[in-house]
Amino acid sequence: MIWNGGGPSACFQTASRARAQAWLSQQPQIAIVARDRGGAYALAAAKAVPHAVQVADRWHLMENASRAFLDAVRKSMRQIRSAIGAMTINPALLSARCTAGGS
């Protein structure tokens, strides 16, 4: 995704690095490039618009955060089961709103 001031300018979902670089080279006004962690787009943006700031796109940020959270929960399941005293965990217990203490 290429962000150009007021909104996105272009979105390359399956473009090659060369195609992205060629398009970016014709857009010197580009200031922000939102991209995945792949090196191909990073290199294309760095070569074509070296002044542009490169940022992670929202989808990949959420995907990475979700994966890290699930990995942490999986690694801690033994301790979680021990803390609540059950081998089977009701998922509602993991997301139930705490009402103790007023809120």
C-alpha cells in the first residue's frame, strides 16, 4: 500500500519487486510506504523513493501480534491450568470481564 497524503495511492498485492520499483520511481511525491516484512518491497521502496518512510501495514501488525499472543498462551497453558485448578478450560474464563473491585 502506498500512502500519499490524504489516502492510499496504490496497492500491490502480487506485483514483482521490479514492477513496484518502476511504479514508485515515477511517484517522487510518495512520503510513506506501508508494506509487509518482505525484503523485496523494502528494497524497491528504498531504491525508488529513498526519502519515503517505510512502515508495517496494519494487517501484518495485527497478524504478528495475534501470533505472538497465541504462542504465549500456548506456552503458558500448563501454568494457566494449574492456576485455575482445571485440566479443561472454559474459553469464557479467559475473556470474562473482571467485576471484582467495582469495574
